[in-house]
Amino acid sequence: MESSTARITIIGCGYVGLVTGACFADAGYRVRCYDVDAARLRNLAAGRLPIFEPGLAELVSRNLPQKGLSFVDEMGRALEDAQFVFLCLPTPQGENGETDLRALQDGVARIAPLLPKEALLVIKSTLPVGQGDAIEAQLRAARPDWEGEVVSNPEFLTEGTAVADFQKPARVVVGAAGAAAADAVASLYEPFVRTGSPILRVSRRSAEIAKYAANYALATRISMMNELAALSEKLGANIDDVRRIVGADSRIGPRYLFAGAGFGGSCLPKDLASLRLQAGSLKLPMASAVLEVNESQRERIARKLRALLDRPLKDARVALWGLSFKPETDDVREAPAVYLADYLLKQGARVVAFDPKVDSLDRAGLGGGLELATGAYAACEGAHALAVMTEWNLFRKPDFARVREAMSNPAVLDARNLYDPEAMRSLGFAYECVGARG
Ligand code: UGA
């Protein structure tokens, strides 16, 4: 008897593809994952992951072959008898802010001749609005016999909590023209929405734009708070108090209201830049302002650090705590810490960083300049200032007596507002945070 288990193929074993594949396999579906990087597939088959994401390695190992998850290095074999093909290929930012579609287009061209006749092509990659139509047209031209459909199913995973986000989504979005295709994709998510999260069936273009809209909304809240942080400093208020008051209003809610070093990562900055380009003559002045405030926040952080130092930057040694763009990830793309390090190095400072998960500087793109310490206190050795750039748990309650002892000049820039200003000053530190007078 033929099995009734859904047969899914994942194209692209990056962060989105792996989380999607592992979570679907865990729900009992048969999942085959393909990637152009054969070494990556071999490592995955042995349970070794290319990224750090809490809970993901366990989920992958638990579902390896006998439970239905496999990594296949031949596209034809990966696609054979698939009912759902999930496109999880990277769509990074090109040089002028546009979306670089090369990996995606290459993937679609290679999939086209091998796609099973009735398979649905489900797009998880973030794509400029209307690209779903273009891909469908391309597939129909290449495969007149293909009876499937292109469905947009954007991801709303947050790095660091991606597995939980997938397994307990706030909503699932299915953008499709046909009701049968929408129902089929929606049914895959039933095990994950038992607590009542909605599965929203919309048009493909609405799904595509909603993905950008969600990141736009999050970025807007952060930039608004960073702008208000500057104002609070100027007018003698405290942004943290302002945040608690504003966030207690159920119409607003408490999340994504933390002022800090500015938003980073591979999604918020990229998606906003792409949306502006897609808008063309509409221009989206508000999206531009959100990006502009974020840029100024990075500059403000750099100025604050310079003001804390007891000497010119070219003679200074600066310790950085945290390189990743946020805790619980080793991702340094668009990380505020990397921006600061780059600025400091260009000014001739010596920069020594410690991050619990970033153990190589290759991905930070900082060349040979930045040094990595083996521990948080070691990074502070002889430093003239310490900048706390990522709110890893490890940095929340450090032994400040030890930090002061190690430093040549006790000065702390708390870019994530982790510490109590009074307590820091009584410990003998020159101290600056974000959104309150230092
Ligand atoms: C973001 C979205 O949150 C996800 O929903 C989305 O699926 C994902 O992009 C994507 O498009 O793939 P992510 O990039 O993992 O997820 O990061 P966030 O947790 O949203 O944080 C983004 C940046 O904002 C970080 O640098 C963080 O430090 C900063 N942030 C966040 C603040 O400065 N203040 C806050 O209150 C919250």
C-alpha cells in the first residue's frame, strides 16, 4: 500500500531550509533535503550543522534517515516523487540594495526539468513582490506538462528561536491562486497550529508583501525607540522607563521596543532596502527614515565610545563583548558590533573581542585587524574602554571587580542597557548607556 505521508523536498540547506526540513520531518513527513554544497550535505547526514541554532542539531539528529529526514546530493533523486518542493535558497542583498536573485534563478532552472508533474513549488525565500508570478511563468514555459502551482509561504523565523517559531507559529501564510494548492500546503502546518494560530490563505502577492511588511513594522518600532532614546538623553529622561510605559499599553505591546545599538542581521536591513527599491517612484519616505535612524544609531554608538576614552582612538585598546547581531546566534551579518569594530580599526584603535559563539572572523569581513580573545575577562586586559554590543546572558551579571582590575581605564559603553548606571558609577566606571544621561 502506498504511504499517505506527505513527501517534501527542501532545496537549500541554509538556516530556513534546515529548520523547515527538520520540523516537518519531526511532524512525521518524509523530507529530503538538497543543497549544491555536497560537503555540507555530508556533514548534515552525520549530524554536523553549518550554523548554530538552539535545538536544531538535536532535531536533525533525532530525525535522520530512520525517522524520514535525509540529505541527498543529487537533485533528481531529491525531487523524485515529491509532492511539495520548498525553495529555501538565499536571496541576499546585491550591491545597490536590490535583491540578488542569482542563486534562486539558478535553482529554479535546475529544478524545472526534474519537477514531478503534480508537485507544488512552495517559496520560502524572501522575494520581491511579483517574483512568484515570474517563477511560475518560467516553469510553465519549461514544462508545459507541469500541473502544479507556485505557492508563496513566507517564513517568520527569528534566529535564536527558529525551531520554536516554526513549531508554534503566530500565523502561517499561504499565498496561492488555487484553493486546492492552498489547502494542500495549509494541511502540512496543521500539527503546528493546534493552539489556534491562524493559517491565512491570501493571494500570492499579498503573501509576498506581508513578509516585507512584518519586518518593516519591527524595524520601525526599533528605530522609533532609538530616536526617542536620543531625545530622552537630550531632555533628561530615561528610555527604559519610557519603554515600560509605552509597552504596557495592550494596543502597542512590549516587544521590539528596546533601544540599543540599532537593528542588524540578514533580514531587517535587507528587506527594508529592497522594499524601497521595489516602491520605485513611490519612494516610501517612512522606510527611508527607519533606515536612516538605524544608520545614525550606529554612528551615535561610535561617538559615545570615543567620548568615553581617556586618549585618542589611535592609541586606544577597546574590548568588545559580543560580535553576533543578537544573542543565541553566531550570525554577524550587519551586526552593530562589526560596524563599530570596523570604525575603530579604521581610526587606528586596537580591538579585542569576545563572543561566546563567534569563533572565526572570516564571516565578519574585518580582515586581519580584529583580535579574538578566549574569554570575556581576557578581552578586557589592558583595555581603555569596554563596549557591550550583544546582550548574551553571559554579559548580564559579570564580575565587574574583575573587569575593572583587567582594564587600563575603567570605562564601559553599555549599548544594550544591561546595567544599572548608579551601580556602575559606584563601582568606579565611567559609564554610558543608550537613552539616559550617563
Ligand atoms: C527577523 C524577524 O524578527 C523575523 O520574524 C523574520 O522571519 C526574519 O527577520 C527574517 O526575515 O528571516 P532576525 O533577523 O532573526 O528576525 O532578528 P530579530 O530578532 O528580529 O532582531 C533584529 C535586530 O533588531 C537585532 O539586531 C536585534 O538586536 C535588534 N532589536 C530587536 C533591537 O534593537 N531592539 C528590539 O527591541 C528588538
